Amino acid sequence: MAKTVIKINKKGDDGYKVISVRIKEGTLQKIDDLSQKSNRSRNELINIILENSVDDVEIN
């Protein structure tokens, strides 16, 4: 009987990095409200917001 191989990546091998940020309480509340309404985790929602807006930032 052939064995089933399960590949387990080491923590951090998924292309993501863990960071710590300070966020204003009001902004965090808005994110949490959107998270609840969209049925997505806070982390997932923050990643979506950042991925969709980081290219729109212009520094003069």
C-alpha cells in the first residue's frame, strides 16, 4: 500500500512575514466591523486592504 505524503511547510515559509503595527482605535474598530460584515478575519481583511491600496500611494 502506498503511503500518503503530507508536506508541512516550516512556519514562515508561506511568503508572509509577521509584523507589529500601531493602529488608531477608531481605525481598528472600522476594520473589525468590516471583518464581521465580510466574514473574514481581521488579518485577511488588513491584507486585502493593503494589497489593493499600496500601489496607489504617491510620495511627493
